[in-house]
Amino acid sequence: MNIEQMKSVIKEIITKTDLTPCVVGHRGVGKSAGIIQACSEIDRKYVSLRLGQMEVGDLVGIPFRDGDIMHWSRPSWWPGDDEAPTLVHCDELNRAQQEDTLQAIFQFVEPPAEGLQRSLHTHHLSRRHKVIVSINPPDGTYQVATLDRALVDRMIMLFVETDYTCWARYAVQRELSTDVRQFLAGNSALLARQGAPMELQVEPTERGWEMVSILRKNCRFSGDLEMEVYAGVIGKEAAITFMRWLADRKGRPLTAAEVLNHWTDVVAQAAEQRDDVQAATVNDLIATLQTSPLLEPDQEANLVAYIAVLPRDLRFGFVKSLLKIPEIALAIAQDKYDNVVFDAIQTISREA
């Protein structure tokens, strides 16, 4: 993505989630300038931490005693709870020259757990303040540390590349030299030399899919940006597969909510699903019922109706899983459902 696209993505993530974007780009592409501009456009105070120049004490504060209790003073850069909404920019994260500095900031860039505040040692950051990171890619051309997979997994990697059209608009806005602008209009290849491909160890994880879920629920990205953003969380291959799956509405499995709440609308689709797609629906139902096992009468009847359309082998396995949920076992074991469920229960009993 280019700088303008990066700014739009940053503003969406910062204003609507607690996730941590990490802007990855070669020198001079405009990472810091773009972040500052985005910060101004969403009316946030900007604080920059040049981590290559900082030690652990600069991050966690200086220890002092209060009686027999040890405390740490609040660093001067730390925004107070009552201060204006602030964006803390952890710049040059992978240029932290001391290993303990990188380990200390690890906690700070991690998005806060649900219901908690982002923290750094004993300090807790108000939820009104947000964090963003920027780095140069670890491609061997920069004096940077390699970020481990656990740290990468906690951020949304946004890969930014030079783009003449984007720069040309910026040059006009900044009233840069007309000679320079006209020269580069005819020699755009000389704007910047691309470095090596910016690849980090971004791959699917449970945390990554949760972050994608948060993004899908709260943010809206234009065009191909959605796939690029997801690729920075779960890796390119998984992101492409996911986006193709989203586009293939016809081949998508029914959800638990559709089966339980809209059965008459989806009964035909349920009967026609391939076994592998059916298994996805079954898994979603099991997970949903394990979490919320109390059903309304209509939902109970819809569940049994779905069991009835399943192939014999898949029906046995599904009923076997349902019987492990006490509330559901009582519901489907009623006499009125014998013509659908009884055969499966008998088979399971014989196996036992």
C-alpha cells in the first residue's frame, strides 16, 4: 500500500479498535510523516518514542521507595489519564540496541486483553490513548534486530511502498520545487529505489484470527486494502484464501445462527451441502451450543430438523457430540424427536 492508503487504514484501526498497527517500509518512504498526518487528521496528540535511543529506565521510569514499597515514577512521555487522546508512536522498534529495551516494550505494544488497560511494567495506559509502531524491514540492508514471531503476532503489519502518484500529490501540497516535481513527473523511476521484498514471519495463529475478527466487526477498508491488512495479520496465503472464501457466497457453509434461527430459509441449502461443508456447519453448531445450550422451542425444533437432513454417518457423530452437552441431550431425547434422533442414539449405545 502507499502512504495515503496507510493513513486511511491507520485512522480506521486507531479510532475503532485497540489493536496495534506496525508500519513497515524502507527509508524515506514517509512512514513517520504519514503517521503524524494521520494523527492530526483524527485530532490526536502525537508522542514519538525513538526506541533506538532509549533504555529500560526511559520506558518504565525510575524506581523510588514509599516506606517499604517500591514504585516506579511515570516517564515524562507517558500520557496521563486526563490528557487529550494521544497516539504513542514507537518509532524504530527494531533499532532498540539493548535486548532488555526490546523486551520491556514488548508488553506495551501488545493490545490490551478484553476489559483491561494496555500496560508497561506498573503503568497502565488509559483506553483513550493508542499505540502505533514503525520499523524498517529486516532485509539485511538496515542495522536492525530481527523481531521474533511472538512480537510480530501481536501487531498488524502494514507494508508501505513508494508510489509516485501519492508522492506527487504530497509534493504539490508542500509546494516543493517545481523543477523537482517536473523532473520526477518524467522520471518517476528515480523517485526511490525499491529495496528487497518486505517479508516478515506473519502466519495464521489463533490470536491473528481473533484480530481479523475484530477488524471485520469494527473497520471498513476500501478495495484491495482489506486483503493487504489481513495479510499483515495472518499472512498472505491465508488472507487470499479467506478473501476468496468470502467472495464464494454459494460455497459457504451455513452458520449455527442460520440453522437455529432461519431454518425455513436455508433448509434446501442445508440438504445440498457437501460433506466437508456440512462438517463446518456441524462444528459451528457444536461450538455455539457448548457456549449457549439453552434453546427456544423453535430453535430446538430447527436443530432436530437439521439433524434429519444429515447423511447417516455425519448424523451419528453430530448427535454423539450433542449428547455431551447436558441441556441439549435433554432437549433432543424427547419422545417427539424419536423418529430423527432415536436411531442415532441406539447406534451410539451399541458402540458403547
